[in-house]
Amino acid sequence: MAREKKLSGLDRAAILLAAIGPDSASLILKDLDDSMLVALGRRMSELGKIDSDIVNEVVEKYLKEHLSEDLKLRADREHVEKIYRGVMEDERAERVISEINQPKKLTVWEKLSRLKPEVIKSYLEGEHPQTMAVVLGQIDSSVASRVIALYPEDIQLSIVMRMSKIETVGTKFVEDIEKVLEKELSEQEGASGLSFDGMLSVVEILKSLNKEVTKPILARLEERDQELFAQVDRLLLVFEDLEELDDRDIQTILKHVSTDELLVALKGAPDELAETFFSNMSQRAAEMMREDMQVMGPLKLSEVEEAQQSILKTVRKLDDDGAITLSKGDMI
């Protein structure tokens, strides 16, 4: 589960409602409008296993009254449906649950962040450096850094300087960029002929299903269309997703990947993800890896992606063997 500092108000509300159960939750939920019910329901559906220290911080009273040997609280889609059906009339419950179960809509910036850096760079060709700075400032920082690394040094400097000076950007300017990007992304087709929006819809639907349902679908897809399978499989699990795993799973992964490979993979990853791995190592091992990363020279994008994909292959194998849990419901 995400670290405590990342908990939003919605996270805390969802954990509380998941912990107190339908009877107590009904006293809170009965006065909320549908939009808030949908937001809370979706968040609860995504909670999965919640570390006991987080539960203790959010619902200390709950832990005092419900002590058990199980160090995890669990919330999932079935939990949400049970609560909602118990606190509202059938018609409204069905409507809200139906909306919760719809695939999550991604913003244009989230969509862009899922593209390869080379593809993002191609979108920005010919754009003014200020536009490039605004776009790269909106997407995931680890992806933006890889895009910037593809440019000559003079352009890199121009982009970075402009990004550092951006304090406020006109709403109309950003909206215009979003419209153009949304149109281009919706028209983009992969090797399979499926639009990028269509690809993301497929991925989000598969992520919402139980692993027992998803795996046979992917196996049949691989048999029928290997190109489409490869595109979908790559989007189903990205290296940054590992930040959502709990400490026990990270520790298991560390036992099965080489230090050299991890060093290269983390070199191109967000600082938060690197710290997730460091916090699950011995203090000495973490210090040594931090030092090695600092003195390591520039790496080719292909080297970083190769290391990350190799680790993800190991992660999937560990998930198949039941050594760790990757299912969406077990991530927050």
C-alpha cells in the first residue's frame, strides 16, 4: 500500500468506511450525493490490503475494538457492493455500483505518460520550446526526463530552464494543447490497428477483472494476435506500478533480481519508487546503491527499458507462482 504521506482525504475516508462496515457506514453514506458515493466506492474498490500501521493512523478506534492476528484489513469490489446495498435502496445502489464498475477514464496527460518517450518526442517535433516545457511539465516526471534525454544538449537546457520558470500557465493555453493531444491520441493506431484510446480501454477493463478471469483472456489473445497481446501486456504492468506493492512483496522481488539490473532500472525510475526499494534493503545496501546511482554516467534509454522489462518479467513470474500479489485490488 502507498506510504502514509500519500494518503489523500479520499483515501482516508475510504479506509474508514471499509473498516467500520455497512451498519456504521450507512450513517455516513446516507447523506452523500451519487458523485461522492461513486468516488468513495471506486477508491474502496482499489484499496486491497492495507498495512496495519496505516489503518491504525486512520481508524485507531477501530483497531482497539477489533484486534486480531490478521495484520491486514482488506477492501475490494465485493466489500463495496455489500456496503452500498446495505445502506441505500436497490435502484440507487445498482446505479452507483454500475458507475463504479466502469473503466476509469484517463486524462490526456495520463494517456501521454503511457507512451514511449520516442513517441512523445515525435508529438513535440516542431513545437515551440515553451509548449514543450508545458507538456513535459504536465506528464509523469520519470517519463518527461526520458523524453528530455532524447534531445540535443542545447534543447535540453532550453526546456529545463523554461520548465523551471513556469509558475502559472493560462487555462486557455493548456486547454488548447489538451484538445490537440486528445485528437492525435484518439487517432493513433498501434501495430494491431487498435486506437490508443481503445487500447487503454481494453487495459483498464482487464485490470478491473479478477486475475483468474484475466489470465485466460490474455492467453487466448496471445494465441490469436501476438502484436495486440504485446501492446496490451506492456500497458497492463509498467515499472512504476511496483511502487504500489507492499513491503513484503518488494522484499521478495529483491531476492530474485540482480543488484546490477536493479541499479540500471531505478536509474530511470521516479525517486519515490527508488526509495520504496531502498527502504526494504539493509541501510548499508541502500547507501551503496544510492552512491552507485550518483556516480553512474548517463544511460541509454534502451538500457533502462531493457532492465525494467527484465525485472517486470521476473515480477510476473513471482505473481504466477503466488509469491507476490499483483492484482489491482491489492494495490492502492
